[in-house]
Amino acid sequence: MEGVTIVDHPLVQHKLTLMRDKTRSTKGFRQLLNEIGMLLCYEVTRDLPLENVEIDTPLAPMMAPMIAGKKLVFAPILRAGVGFLDGMLELVPSARVAHIGLYRDPQTLQAVEYYFKAPSDLADRRIIVMDPMLATANSAVAAVDRLKERGARDLRFVCLLAAPEGIATFRGAHPDVPIWTASVDERLNDHGYIVPGLGDAGDRMYGTR
Ligand code: PRP
Ligand code: URA
């Protein structure tokens, strides 16, 4: 699938299976989401450019690689996207954060925005949008629309599970934004839930149902 990277690392796949299990506790679910966030961060930053800088080790001067180019912004879609954030910030503590508050209207499945707060210099940054679930993709498309309105040009989208329908919609709306996901599941059900999926990510993460 063009523009889609499936992260098939055994640790990611193992942890995802633990999360799908309906008997997993809220605490366990949240912890696993955080751990997978860290692993997905490793994958989505794999091709960041490096530049050699001069340093002195205790023994000798040397030229050594450091990440170059645009600084990162992490953009979690609330609520469930926040589950990835701490793990990602562990690896990139200097990243800025853009919070995007969206919920899915249960009848229309359209995304409704209730909060948006982002750094002002999005045009100069590389933005990693994150949400565990890409179902209809209405939320992800709305989030990227909003970031682009504010100047963002260099974006990536990271999720845990994607539905084929959501990938098609997202790639149609934003072909310039590549996707990283741990799994492409079978389909959406009549209520717009991913099957087999893992249920409602926000509710499972916060114990709200
Ligand atoms: C869930 C999920 C995504 C969205 C995905 O959020 O976290 O944001 O649904 O569905 P879509 O691809 O069809 O838009 P929800 O709206 O349930 O809000 P929550 O995270 O606050 O629970
Ligand atoms: N949102 C979720 O949390 N889960 C789904 O399966 C679809 C949308």
C-alpha cells in the first residue's frame, strides 16, 4: 500500500495483541499504549536526516552524527492520542506539542473540534500526528486539515490500528501525509468501529465505560 508503513516489529505486535484482549485492565491498556508509542516513535523517526558535528570524546576529537533539520512537533488527537505522547516524549524530550481536541459524533461519525492549541511556527517544523485509531479517518483528516490551515507542510500520521476504508479516505484527502500503523484490520462495522479492532480506545484507556 503506497504511503503506508506497517510496523511489524515483534514487540509491537505482541503488545498490540495484549491490548486487543478485552480482559486487559485500564492500567494495563494505558501502559501498553505508552510503550507502543515509544516503539512507533522509533520507527516514524527512522529516516530523519543526520549531520556530523565536531565533538571531543575523553580520548579524541571526532565528527559524530546528530539529528539535523526541522524540529519535531507531536500532535496527539484527544483523547486517545495522548496515550502515545509520553512514550514519544521520552525519546524526543525537546519536541513541541500541538493538542487537537476532536470527538466523533456517534450518529454522523463526523469529527467535531473542541480544542486546538499548537506552536505558532508549524511551517518550519516536522509534525507527527498521532491517534491509536484510524477508522473512518474523519478525525485524522480534520486534524491534518486544521494543521495545514495553520501552515503545517511536513506531516506524518501514526496510529495503532487502521481500517482499509480509513486508509483510502485519508490518503485521498492528504496524499502527502504518510501513515505508520501496527496493523491494517479487516473492516469497519455499521457503527464505524474497527473489526476486529480493540474497541473504543479512549474509553479503554481512561476507564470511562
Ligand atoms: C476515537 C479515536 C479517534 C477516532 C477515530 O476518538 O481515538 O480519534 O475515534 O475514528 P474516525 O477515524 O472514524 O474518526 P473518539 O471520537 O471516540 O474520542 P475520544 O478519543 O475522546 O474517546
Ligand atoms: N474509535 C475507536 O476508539 N475505536 C474504533 O474502533 C473506531 C473509532
